[in-house]
Amino acid sequence: MISYSEIKMIMLIITLVIDQLLINVLAQDTDEICMKTLAGYDGSDDLNILTIGMTRIHMLLVTKDYNVYAIKRDSMNVAINTLYLHKKSSPLLNIYPKLYNSKEWQDIQHYVYNSITLIDSYTDWFCFLTSKLLYPSFGLCYDLTHSRIIVGWRLANRFKEVTISSTRPGHFYTIRNKSDDNPSLQIASYNTSDSAIQDKTRIRLGEFRSICFDDKDTKQIRIPITSIWKSCSKPVEWSVMKGFVANGRFYLFTKESIYSFNEDVYDSPEESYPFQNHSYQSFFNCIGSPTIITTIVTTESNSQTSSSSVVTETQTNTMSSITTTHSTTVVPSSIVSKSNIMLAAIITAICLFAFYYYCYREQNSIQIESIYSSNKVMGKSRSGSIRIQNIQANPNRRRSPSSSSSSSVIKSSSKKRKTLNKKSKRSISNRQLSLSASGVSNSKKRKSNK
């Protein structure tokens, strides 16, 4: 039988276990790599990104210490310019063990100059590029679908380039500052010679063109075809460290912020397109980051010309255009964590209340049972003593059926004793008479013999 104190101890242990489980579930775990080196980047050191880009299925982000975020493609929300890293990174060894353990990777891993994700007509690739100035051998490309390694490329340019992954098949971009003395930003594109990449597939570099601010609106940029007679009057001088293209939109990472604009600006040298800048904290949404709430506001207006960053449409007649604005509200993580702690505290309080209520009921039930049993015993003893006193005080009082039945039993037993005594007395007297009669007959026989 389990004692009351043991029940209390068991219930207390169960309550503590439930409390710990609730804290573990409600208090979200944090991703230190994402929070500190990506969302928490402040420009004081190098950005911790080796590769970032999209494949057919995944969004791939590899840090410089070879931790891999392999997340779903729709984790990149272009509508609000936010990348959701709601899955912790894993070491490159665990994600791509064949690549990590290969001799090709071991030879070049300390000499990687640039890296990209690349899509061709056959599969998806993860390519590591080397520089002719730093390493004499070529890089490698790893087939993400079939886990095979082929010979990659080596860049031979004199200036430092930053490769930009694209979703166009067999295509990626490269960005550089024109020179050390002239920080004007320039961009070009690389194209593969084959639709399906194989060993020693050649890549063709296009012409570098300057990225310029629009002459009338500095909130817009364009990439014109410059010449001796046509130059860039307002060059963009961003110091780009890394970048990628997602769903037709450039994202360029600088020390100050992240700039985004439409990919169509590269193919439309005479057109200007607006750009936006975003903070690292708002762009990278990590596990444990502030919750982002997006409100979509749609307005209608009448104008003769309707233009957007996605589609440009012009009509001579008056037309109705729809403008969609995405309003982003950031809820601090401290508020989310406080609400989780409050919820855990409320649930714990309910569990403790239920525990103490149960213990209180158990204690009261035990006390009531003990009182009832003691009262029952005392009631029996008291009723017996009262009955004896009543019998002594009133001997002629009419008895209850139970008492009359017991007295009748006693009377019948006494009658049986009396009858038994009478029978034994009769048998004794009969025996005496028979003995006396036999004695008389024996004396008569003696006399006659004499």
C-alpha cells in the first residue's frame, strides 16, 4: 500500500518533469551561428558566408567554417526580402560526406577563391573556384543529385571578384570594384559552353559594365553599356562581399546592409530599376529571431504609365494600376520569449494547483475515514455499555427480537441440561435397584444349599 507521503513525492516529481518539458518546448532553441554571424553581422569583420544560392529544390547556404544550411527553396520570401533559416546548420561532413572525404576537396579546400551553386540542363552543382594567382590547379564541381565530382574552373582575372549564384541554367554573375583607386561597381556574367556541365567544360566571360545611379533619381540604378562617349556619371560604390539571385532578384551583401533589385536591370541597359536596402537582422530570420508579421496593403491609382520592378507596361490611354505594399512589423524575440515563459509559468501553476488539490482531497478523505472508523468503534462500545446499563436498570423491560432469540436459545440449552440430569439420575437408581435385587436372589440360593 502506497503511503500518503510517497504519493506526494511522486506527484511533485511528475509536476517538475512536466514543467521542464514545457520550458524545453515553449522556450525556442536558438541558432548561435545564424544569430551571431548572419543576423547579428555588424560589419566589423568578414561575413561568414562561403556560398549562398538556389538549386531546383533547395536554398543552400554554406558558412566559411563549412556549416551547411540546406533548406527548402521557398524559405526565401522575396515579397518581404527575408530568408527563413528555421533549421540548424550541419557540418559539411554530415551533409556531403563523399565531397568532404574526397582527395580533390582535401587538396583545394584551403585555396577556394569563390564558390557558387549552378543549375544546368541535367542536375544541380556546388562549384568551388580557384584563382590562378593563388593556386595552380583547377577547382571542382560536386553533383548534388548524384554525388559525383568533376573538374571545375580557375579564374585568371587580376582583380578580386565576387561570384553571384543565379537560377538561370549554365549561368552565374561576377561583381568587382573597378580598381583600388576607383571603387565603381562593375558586373559581368559567366556562361558555360555546354548545356550539361562535364569535365573541363569551358566558361565564357561577358563584358564588365558599371552599375550606376539614375541621373534623376538616386533611388534607382541602371547598368548601361558604357563607352568613351558614354560614361557613368553617378557610379555605385558598394563594397560587395557576397551575393545571389533568388526568383529574379539580386541580393548583394555589403558591410553596411543588403541591397536588392530586379535581375532584369542587367538585360535592360537603358532602363532604371529601384533598389532597396535591408538590415541583416531583418533579412536573416533564425531560430529564436524576432517574429516577422507582414501586412499586405493594396491601393489603386489611375495613371498613363504603370511600372513595377517585375513587369513594365505602358499604355497611351488612362489605365488603372494596382500597387501592393508589404508592411513588415518586427516583434522582438524578448517579447516572444517572455510570453513563452509566462505561458510555461501559468501551466506550471495549474499543475501545482491540481497537485495540491489532489493531495488536499486525499488527506481529507484519509482523515474522514479514520474519524468514521473511530466513531464506529466508539459507537459500538458505547451502545454495548448502554445496553448493559439498560438491562441492569430495567430487567423487566421488553427486549428486542435479537435479545429474545438469544434468551430462548439459553432457555432451550438449560432445559436440555435438566433432562440430561434427570435421565442420568434415573439410570443410577435403576442400577442400584438391579444390584439390590441380584443380592437378594444370591442370599436365597445360599440358604437353600445349606
